[in-house]
Amino acid sequence: MGGAILDGLLASGFDPAKVSLSTKSDASARKYINEYAIQAHSLENATDANQRVVAGADVVLVAVKPAYVASTLAEVAEHLNPNALIISVAAGITNATMEAAVPDSVRVIRSMPNTPAIVGRAVTGIARGNRATEADLATAVHLFETVGRVVVVDELQIDQLSTISGSGPAYVFYFIEQLTAAAMHHGFTAEQAAMLVNDTFLGAAELVASSGKAPAELRRQVTSPNGTTERAIAVFEAANLQQIFVDATDAALARARELAAGK
């Protein structure tokens, strides 16, 4: 995710000389230096790589796994610019947790982008902490608009948002996976099945985006009375697919709250 945001930021015209990052391996750091012309430090070569990259930075993007957010912030706290803005992309880690790990003058914003950021089609939810200003919020919005669309929400909604747009691409990929398997069950080759299914999902998504019509209306247009599609939809409805989606997102929300509690 950090790499996708970096790509979007630089593509927007941001000066690479003003970007510095830390990464685990020296090979990765050299790749960023050579390909992006930015400053990069590796934890493999310098145990203080994280402290180096935050020193003097106005905005610090924390793109580590949720379990390491608090410890990473504690590690760099004394090296932060007193007026720094911290933006986290980690699921389940609250603004309060981050604020507790940094000096009182440092502001924090919590975000939840999704993986289509890699192709510039992310949906990112952001929620500011108690100390963050409107200017900080505008900075975060501008950052994430380089990789897609942004919605500003109250932090109470961030975990719920993570179950929809955050995890949503995985749900879509899962449906693509299953429909592809069904196509192969009906005798298509793997290549044919992938083309049939992938392009159908892509075309359907573009139709939703461009038509101005609700998905339910578009579905009804495809579903002729007593036709083949109606028969297939009946199977989905008999399985109570709507409740399955509710149950699945509830399970994801429960896990997000566990992460927030440090479990």
C-alpha cells in the first residue's frame, strides 16, 4: 500500500527529493533510490532507519502492519518534527492509540485505503484525531486523491468502512474466483473462463459507474421474466446471499475491534 501511495504521489508531480522512506532490506532501499530518485534507508543496514526518515518530516505516513504501529511510533516519537502530521493506513489502530504514542503537539489521522490504489482506483476513508486540524485533513485528502477517491468520516465509522471498501476488493476477487471455477465446470478452458469472467466484472462495474442507474435496476434489466438469469438469481436468493454479506461484514468488523483492543 505504501508503494502504491508513493506512485500516486510522485505521479501527481510531488518533488521526489522531498520524499524519504525506510524499508526492511537494503535491496529494497536501493530499488527505491534508483527507480524513484527518493531518499531511502534500510533497517537491514541501519537500525535507526525509521528515526532518520521522520526527522524533519512534515507528514509521516505509517504503512506497517497493525501490530507494529504503536511500537513504531514509540520508536520514532522523540525524532518527530514537533508539528508533524502522522497518517496511518493500518486497520484497527485508533487515533487515540497513535496519539498516546507521540508528543502532544503531533497530530494524527487514520485512513483506510484499499488495494485498487495500485491502479489509481482506490476508495479511501479518513478520520482525523482530536488534535488534527482542517488543514491536516485537507493534506490527507490531497494525498489519497492521488490514488483514487476519498470519503471523510467520523472515526466511529472507519472500522465499518474497512469491512466494505477496505476488505471489499477481496470479496470481489472471491466472486471472480468462484464464477471462473463455475465456467471451467461448464467446459471452458482456464484462459477462456478468465476472459469471460474478468471482462464481465469489469464491464458491469463500468456500466454501474457510467449509467447513473442503481445496481438493482441494472440487474432487473438483465433478468427477463422466466428466463435463465431469473433462475440463477433465485438460487442466490434461496441461499440468503444478502444475510451472508451482513454476516461476513459483521465478522470483519468484530476482527477490526479485536485489533483495536490489541488482540
